[in-house]
Amino acid sequence: MRQIEIEWVPLGITVTASLAPDKNRALADLLWSKLPYHSLQNHALVSGNHLYHLVPDPELVYAPAETREDRTQSPDGTVFLSQLQHLAVKYGPLSEYLPAAAVGRVLDADLPLLREAGLACWHAAYRGKQVIEVRVRRKGDQAATFALPPAPRTGQPAVQPLIDEIHAETARIWIDPPTELVRVHQGLIASRAGSYGQYLSTLVFVNGETRPLGYSALNGLVRACATTEVSLNTLRALTANFARTPAEFLGYCGLETLWRFTRRTLDALDLLTTREEYFALVSTLALYINCLNTWNLHLFPWHHGEEYRYQPSTSATGPRSSFSVPTLSPDPR
């Protein structure tokens, strides 16, 4: 039975998981072939006791799953792969029932360590903001080295330098926070985006635009390129339609490098001659933007959730508490 180790470096915690031989074997083979790698650890913010991180390979975006299961019913320690390009691990109760592709499970003996890591990662995401690097390798591979895979090669001299530049920036921020995004979260935004002198709303919109730009728009284009017969001309048109407006808005909000890379990618579309060249360029941009999303999720001031606690009478099966919108008087100022 093939086993992997998941290590949370600053926590000094490592768990072992076995890849299931009879469950999503093709996906498990894909994961096995991509080891070792490292990533920034994220914690679920909606679904419950769930860890996930970005796997640095676009094939996961379009690789099909044979079976999916309700994660709320999966045992603790179940390891999942998703087309959001994530490896995820359940370590406790979950509320999100959306089906997911299980590929293995953490050993029972390591479940206490997994729960300890999960709680530490929650505190890091929610308040402490400690950067937690996660490393995934084959069991016993002590010689493993961790770096972002090389940039894809196209043989296209007009486009390859842009791919290399985006890839280099992704590698630079893979484990170290991007300066532009840190400045956004410090309120150091050149445009002063944020109505009436505050920037919390800007942080909300930056998070809300970056996530779908990477997960839905660009990953969707990568998936379409890899799994359908849609033409290169159609891919060009869809890319401009899906990416330009949110990327330009994010540039206004302080993510100027994202907008510059997106603008240059759109300008380069007419230089592409094959779908393979398109895949190489757009998948590289998608990974960069999805990396920014992981940092957004880590840096966001989630501790304000203390102001929005569920009331004891509210539950998934119980009656909803009444809610009324207060009437606001005009500001006398």
C-alpha cells in the first residue's frame, strides 16, 4: 500500500496517510506522480474542520474522479483531491456535504496529531497569521526537495518570456507573502480604494474577486482547453471576456502585478498558434492568481467573526432566529 507523509513544518507535526487502492485510483496515481511538493496551508472558513492547500500542478484542475462522497459522512482523516487544485484533509465535523473525491486516509494512530495540526492551522488563519508551510512526500523519502515545478515550455519565443516571468513571481510568493497583498491588508493602497475612508470593504472585494477569477474563470478555461474541442479563437475570446474586468478592478485595489500579468496575457493571445501554447500560458497565470487567493485567505482579518456568532437557538435543524433590519436615521453631520 502506498503511503504519503504530510508535514506542517513550523508546527513540527507529520502524519502518514495511506492511498486507497480501490478508491479513485487514477487520481491517487496522479498525486503520487507529483510528489514531493510544498505549499501554503489554508484552513476551511465555511465548511468546518477541514484543511486544504494548493497543489502546484494544473492536471488536477481537469482530472476526472471515478467516485465522490458526502464529506460530512466521511471518517476523520479522509484525504481528498478536488478540481479546485486542492489536497484537503478532514479532521473533524463538517457541514459542507458537497461531494468530493477521496483518495486515502490518515492512519488512525496519527489522528490526534492531525487534530492538533488542524487546530493550530485554524488559529493561524483566524487570528495569529503564522505562515504554515505544508510538505507532502512519499513515505520515507527523506531526500525529498521542495520547489515549484519548472515553468511549462512552449517553443514560442514571443510568449515564453511572459510564462517564465509569471512562473518566477509565483515561485517567489509560493511560501513568502506577496508584498503588494500585504500592503493591501495594511491599508497601503495607492488608489485609496474604500468608501468613506475605510478599507475593510476593499479587502472583502479583493478576496471576492481573486477567488472566482482563479478558481472559476481561469481554471475553467484550463479545463475547457484540456477536455473539450473548443477552438483556439473561442478560447481567446472567452479569456478576454472572463478575465479583463476583475483583473483591472484588482489592479485598482492594489494588485498591480496581477493586472499587469493579465493585461500582457490578453495582449499575447493573438501570438499563440496552438492550444498547447494557450494551455501553458493560461495555466501559469491561473496558478499565480490561485496562489494570491491562498494568501488572501490567510491574511484576511477573519477574527471579526467574533462579532457574528450564531445564536444558541440557531442550528441546522432548528428554527431560524428572527432577524429585523434596523431603521437608520440620517446622519446629522
